[in-house]
Amino acid sequence: MRRADFIREMAGSLFHTVKSVYEPFIGEDMEKIEKAADRVMGITWYPVIKEGDGSDDLEMKYIVGNPVIVVRNGTNMLAYDGVCPVCSNIIIVTALYSRGKCLNCQKEYNFKTLSGELELKSYPIKKGDGTYFIGLQKEQKLGGSYA
């Protein structure tokens, strides 16, 4: 083996060793940073669905009194606010046609094509330990009104 090849191999091996030693510490720090960011933004994570529980592709769930529409498109999981942004009524979900409709203002949203007249607020979702969690923000009172 030539000297240049030996030094190159040693540098790569040293980098790999340092990376494998510090990787667990960096992972723990990333979890702490995510928790701190959630705390600052006022996001609380609630369990929604366990993986492989056989639930429908489209369903309405109530999380801490808030209606949330949970949608599965293949392996992709989405969550939307279950309240109509136009008239503040609860959206009726039809799993057969993968649609949600407000019976008061007659606006619809198709969850298969992700299109429609309603502009629904989406919620963040993360997966951990075989369970999907939804992130809901706490209402913060600013100057006498809720923001």
C-alpha cells in the first residue's frame, strides 16, 4: 500500500469512528431541540392512530374537543381541521366518496385529489413508536383577544 492510500484510509476511518461515537449524542440533542421548538410554538402532540390498526382511509376524530379529519393516501398521512373556515360548522365526512362537505354553506373538499372549494387548515403529523401524532397549537391570549 502506498503512503497516500494509507493516509487517505486512516482519515476516512478516523472520521467514521468519530461519527459513530458522537451520533447518539447528536440524536439526543436533536430530540431536545424539537421539544424546545414545540414548547416555544405552543404545539402539543396527541396520539391519533396506531400503525396497522385497520382504520378507514378517511375519518373524523375528536382530539381535545377539536374535530380533526384524518386522511390516508397510501403511506401518506394528513390531518385537517374539521371546522368549515367559511361558516364555522363541523364538516360532514363521507368516506365512500372521500369528500367532506359543509351542510350550511354547501362547500366541498375532495381528499383524494386534495382539491375543492374549502381551504382547510392542515395540522402537522409525526410518527413515533408505531403511532401517528398530531400537533395542535394552544390558543394564546394576546391583548384581550385570541390569536
